[in-house]
Amino acid sequence: GGELRTWAGELNPVQSPVFMKTPRGPEPKVIGATPLLTSRESLEALHAAVKAYDHGRGVWPTMRVAERIEHVERFLVAMRAQRTAVVNLLMWEIGKTQPDSEKEFDRTIDLIVETIRALKELDRTSSRFVQEQGVMAQIRRAPIGVALCMGPYNYPLNETFSTLFPALLMGNAVVFKPAKFGVLLIRPLLEAFRDCFPPGVINIIYGRGRETVGALMESGLVDIFAFIGTNRGASELKRMHPRPHRLKAVLGLDAKNPAIILEDADLENTVKECITGTLSFNGQRCTALKLLMVHRSIVGPFLERFTAAVERLKPGMPWEPGVALTPLPEPGKAAYLQGLVDDAVAKGARVVNREGGRTNHSFYSPAVVYPVTGEMRLASEEQFGPVIPVMVFDHDEEVIRFVVDSHFGQQLSLFGRDSARIGRFIDAFANQVGRINLNCQCQRGPDTFPFNGRKDSAEGTLSVADALRVFSIRTLVAAKTT
Ligand code: G3H
């Protein structure tokens, strides 16, 4: 908020993953550029946030909740007016299909609206007085300080804003760094940020992680770190903070969500859910199904229907009607995925669908790999792309062992009809993952539900109401009544 700087420094070109059909064939296209901040410049942004927060005495943290909400509502009006621009950039920068890009935009607006609703409720309940054992108390919610918010490239708008807005609404000052890809789409919103918030309350930095975020962490001035991305990135950044015990973190990290398909599963529904579960946005969702574990007795019919459904998915450009599979934004991603497939094939698996695993520039056609076994990289490594490993199992205990031994614990899906058996699985998994999905794919939504995970998959809980709690602390004001 407050000012938009004109950039005279080094620029970082942004290349579209969406290959163009030109007379000479497909070619990548530079679609824009972002500033490359130095560490000194990123620290200036941080110092602006520290000044705006002013140890909790700044204009923003001391503002009445209702007034803060008004600022955010003004931002929402301006944001709605930028829908077309942002949706177009989502398609161009990360290759998300038009319906999914529109959904991401609308869902983000809804998330902010719901967060405002939840804040009103929180404010109402937390201003109540409670009396117990001769003590009268009021529990107040206070902001934490300076928040650093970073989201991933697969939801560059939604997931960044899912931490940014709760942080703001609770009275924190924020520095946020747009995702690695999906950076240009913040541009249409910059004026709205400037016009709707007091100076220094929100600061946006662009550039390479090391120079920018690294410097912020090393300064020790970040009070809360909200990050949705890889475990490696999160640990490296957290380690840089000189006083890690003073840094609060809320993290959404890697996952390897399995679908467990029992022999009495409704195959039609299972295939439908597993298709969207594994391949929506080309499998680039933290909640995607990343391993299908199928009971041996039904693996034949399941694979037949599943591969047929994969073969029906239409590849193309994100804005073309009916397209389900699109180019991948990460340079080198297709080669990485092929490496995973090669490793599995060298150890005895094969690609079982027609056209599976073909690379065409930044496009990689989905590969269904079967049978995957424990020693293959695909059994444990998060592919985050259109490769679908299929494992077989004979006994329930094998599946339970697999889930318990996994480093990850975000979600899983169970497909089957025997409620007693499903109940036993639920009991076994309740302390292993953040969410168990019955006869449906894994997913984060509805966004008002808690979004978390166990083991290496998360730290803290997001969602609408949970995020408000994450970005605040409770202070008790107490007095004796007797
Ligand atoms: O990438 C991780 C997202 O939180 C997944 O959200 O399940 O709504 O696609 P989603």
C-alpha cells in the first residue's frame, strides 16, 4: 500500500509454457517481465512493513476490525474488475484451462468474503467476557507482527491470497512474494493494493528466492512465515532465521496422496474420481492423487476403464473448449517426469496407455505406469505432474503399512462399499493424514474446511477460520471478581 515504484533495475523475462502454433512450429513466447529485486531492495520492503506495524502501534494493527474489513471490501471491488486480465494471465503463465482459471479467480473472491464473515464471528465471540472460579476474563485476538506470505505456482492467486488476506485482516503487516510462475497476474492488482491499504501494510517483492526471501529471513524481522510449497524450500528458509523459536510458521508442503481401491468399489465412480484426482491441472495439485493402490482382483478391469478414460482426455491450449491437458510451466519438468517413468520401466513396470509419456515441448502426455513397486521412485517421490503410478495389493495390512511408513500425510481416498472394512481403515488412518475421502478424490475444498496434514506434509492448519487464528495470538485480560 502507499506507493508503486517505477522499476529501473534488472528485469526477469517471463516465458509462457504455452507453446505457440506459428508457421515455423511451436515456440515459447516471452509474455512479460518482472523486476529482479536485490536483497537491499527486498529489505526496504520489509522495513516498510516493520514501520507500518510499528510494534503493534501502527495505524493498521490498531484499526477497528470493521474498518479493516472496509479496506478489504474496497479491494474486492477493484479485484472483481480485473477478472478477465487475471484469468487470461493464469492461462498464459501457468497453462491452467479457462474454466479452472475462472474457478481459481472466483474461489479466491469467495475465500476473502468468507474470511471476512469468519472474522466478524471471531470478533463477536472473542469480545465476550467469561467468568470462572472468581476470575473474569476477556480473550482478545492480537496480530502477530510482520508476515511473509508465499504461495505455489499451481494456485498463484488463490493460495497466496489464502494466507495474505487472513494475515491482513488480523492486523499484521505483510510482505508477499508472488509464486515462481504466475507472477505477472499480480500486476493488474497492484494499483488496487496501493489504493486500498495504508502505506507499508502490504509490500510485494519480485526476484530470486535467495536474494529476496533469504535476506528477509536472515534479518530476523519476520514474525510469521506462511508458505505453501516444497519441504526443501520451507526448511531452507526457516533455517535462515536467526531466532527460529521466535518464528511462527504455517506450511502446506509435499504430499503423495494415495487412492486405495478395494475390490467392491463402484468402478464407474472410482474411475471418474481418479481421473480428476490424478489429472486435473495435469496433476499439479498438492492434493492430487499421486498413487493408485488397487486390489489385485480388480486391477484388470480398473486399468482397462481408467486408461480408456485417460485416452479420451483432450490435450490443447488452455483457452480451447473441452481441453483437459495443457503444457507444463516448469522448464525441464517433462524431462524430470520421463526420468521417473524410465526408472520404473527399468525396474519392471510399463506405460500401459496409448501415447503415454510423450514429450512435446512443454507438454507431457499422461503416463499410466503399472505395476509400480516399493523400490521405484514413483512409489514414494511426489511427481507433481501427469504420471500415474498404479500399485497392486492383496491384503489390507499392506496398504496400512504403506500409509504408516510414508513420510507424507496430507490426505488419502478410500473406494469401496463394505462399511465395516472402511471403518477399520478409517481407524488405522485417522492419525496418519489430515483428511480421509470416501469414494471421492482428495481435495482442499470447501475452503471453509480445515486444510492441514501430518508428518512432512504440513505445519499448522489453514482454511478460512483457522487462518485467522494462525495469524493472531490470544491475549487474556483478566480480573478477580471476589
Ligand atoms: O495444490 C494444492 C491445493 O491446495 C489443492 O487445492 O484440492 O482445491 O485443487 P484443490
